[in-house]
Amino acid sequence: MGGDPSILIHNARVWPSADAPVIEDGSILVRDGRIETVGRFQARAGTRIDAGGALAMPGFVQAHVHLCQTLFRGAGEDMALLPWLRKVVWPMEAAHDRASLMASARLACAEMIRGGTTSFLSMETVRGTDATLEAVAECGLPGVVGHCLMDDTGGYPPLAVDIDDGLAECDVLADSLRGTPTLRLAVAPRFALSCSADSLREAADFARSRGHLLHTHASEQTSEIEWIRERTGMDNVRYLHECGLSGPDVCLAHCVQVDLRERALLAEAGTNVLHCPGANLKLGSGLAPVPEMLDAGIPVGLGADGAACNNRLDLFAEMRLAGLIQKVRLGPDALPARDIVRMATQGGAAAIGWGGETGVLEAGRRADLVLIDLDDLSILPGDDPASAVVYAAHPGAVVLTMAAGRVLYENGDFTTLDVGRVRRDARDQRRKLARRAGIGRG
């Protein structure tokens, strides 16, 4: 139509960040994918969106997720981490084809978009990451997609890929993303038990030579830590540090079982921790010492992990759990709600390398935001936005999700996804995938 592409969101309770006061009857002007103005003002725009008094806040950053595992939902219940990986997750990853990978990624993106997620960091599998990238691009959700690396050291032979081949594939994938500013690649050695020390060092050197984020798992369960200590004589965090996996360009998912010395090492290096309380509880991994990590200056983001070990990719649920489990550990005043919101927005953004791009509503930032209906019966009266978002809100209260200035979801409707197709493909591809993997009814 050739009209004005700007968007004005008005009549909103604008909450620019976890640390800012709410702007009543506020507005946000968006132009060319970025926020131009935030505050109380009137402006002309090509599109006007009346928020109806909804809370406008930064979109959530899903800091650790496995898009390729969304079709595994419910396949491996009531199992500990290592047997769950070997008997369910890895066989299903090995059985993926292009169609199932795309169906899994679309389903994950749909669930995240509906729940107010506007960017993410993922770890995929060792093959087919190009299919995942294609599906994510279709959905319009900004993200950092990790290409998984596994060799055969303590791992699973059907997923073993020579480190040189895995890193060469990273180059191919990164080349395919040139000119796509809202999608980036991460180098993702799975964890210390499925990669040799040489592979970990090569992955770290490679990622830094190309400016890629490094993404791995660490210190999730005691059995994992005991095996690493037996093989290396070191605790997990120390071992990863010795292999080059520490620093501001490194994201360690979980860090549930980390002692005082390891926390000091994380803080000194500036390594990012990605907290996944739902998955940690479901797999029986334990309660991560998040308040202690924050007090030590360790950067912490929040993630749901995969649907295979959590069943939900819902950051509202993760925020609630993050708060409740610390109250059990340390008392009712542990980990205030605003700190949790900060982890789900600014903390995650900083961890995945987009600290200057998203996580806060201010001029110049990418227009990543969510509108939450505070008139929802489970949220009313909703006077304190932090309490409302962390302990009362849910995906059903999301009115609108905007990422990079593009409305992806509004009033129950997706703008980039055919949700009927997402559902049909998810059911069909899950059956085929389970049959190929020899798991369940298929």
C-alpha cells in the first residue's frame, strides 16, 4: 500500500524495564523495527494499536531451549538425565529428518511467541540445523541457534560427528545467515561427556575466531559431575574453563551443582549461567544457587530447556518456579520478583549477546515487546507489575507479541504461522519420528 510503516502502541501501562517505574497511559512508537519513543505522548503512525490498559513490557528472552526436541514432548517421562539422554533424546535426535526438524521448530516458535518470548538461544542437534534455521526465519522470531557438536567420547555413536566436519558445517550455516541481523549462529558442544577435551578446545578457538557465542551444558546432575571428575580429576566448571569454555562469550546451561570455588571462577571469568528451574526439578537435578550467583556478580538468564524434559516452553512458569524454589531454600524474601523479571529480560539478552539490542524498552532498541492483559481473572488487581508477571500471569494473558517491530501474535492470532498446519505437522511428524527411532507407539 506504500503507507507509513510506523506503529504506535497507546493506552498502555508501559513498564520499560524491571528497574523502572510504570508509565501510566503510556505509548511506544516503533519505526523500522526499532523503538523511536517511549513515554506519555501522542504521535501519528501508520498503524495504531490500542493496548486497552494492558501492560507493555520487554519481550522475554528464552535463554536455553532445544527447538529440535519439541516433538519429543512426553516421550521420556520419569527418568534421570543420563539414561533419558541415551534411551530417548539421542535416539530421537538421530532419527530426525528435514521435515520433522522443521515441524519441531515451528511448534516451538509458536509456543514461545504465544507466551511472549521475543528472542532465544537454542541448542539443536548435530545435523540438519539448516532446516531449523529455515523454520525459525519463517516464524520471524529473532534468535541465536546453536549447532550441536558431539564426538564419540562418552557419547552416542549414531550422533558422533568429527569435530572438523562439525566446525565446517558451522561455517556453512554462518554464511547462510549473512544479511539476516535477527538470526545468529552459536557453536554448541553438547557437554563435557560427549566431547573430547581436544574437541572442546577446538570449538572454543573456532568460535572466538569468528565471533560466535559458545553454548554448552554444565553441572546439571551429580552423576554427570562424578563422571567428569573421574575422567579429568576436575570439577565440571573448572574443566570447561581449562578447555577454553569460560568468559562473557560462553553460556553454561544449568550450573545446578556448583560449589563456592566454581561460583568464584564463573564470576571472575564473567561466564553466563542459564537457569532452567522447571527442567532441573523434573529431572531431579536439584535447586541451583541462583541468589548466590547473582550476589557474586555472575550473569544469569532464564530458560525452559527443551519440551522433552520440561514439557512446556513457558517463561511465565519458569519465572514462578525460579522464585518459589529459592524461597524453599533460603526463605520467603529470597530472589525478589523484580530480579526474576530482570533475568527473563535483560539478563537473558546480555547472556546471548544482545544486551544492547533487547531486554529494555527504550529509544534505539529493537522493538521486542509483549502486551499482558492485567484484567485477566488470575492477575487482577495486578497493581505490582513484577508480582503480577512472575506469580500470576500466564501465556493466555498475552495480548500481543512483537519482535523486531513485527507483530507476530495478536489477540489469539498468529501472523507468520498457520497454526492449523503447525498442529497437523506436529502430530504427523511425531508419529513418523517415533517410528524411525523405535520409541513409543510411533
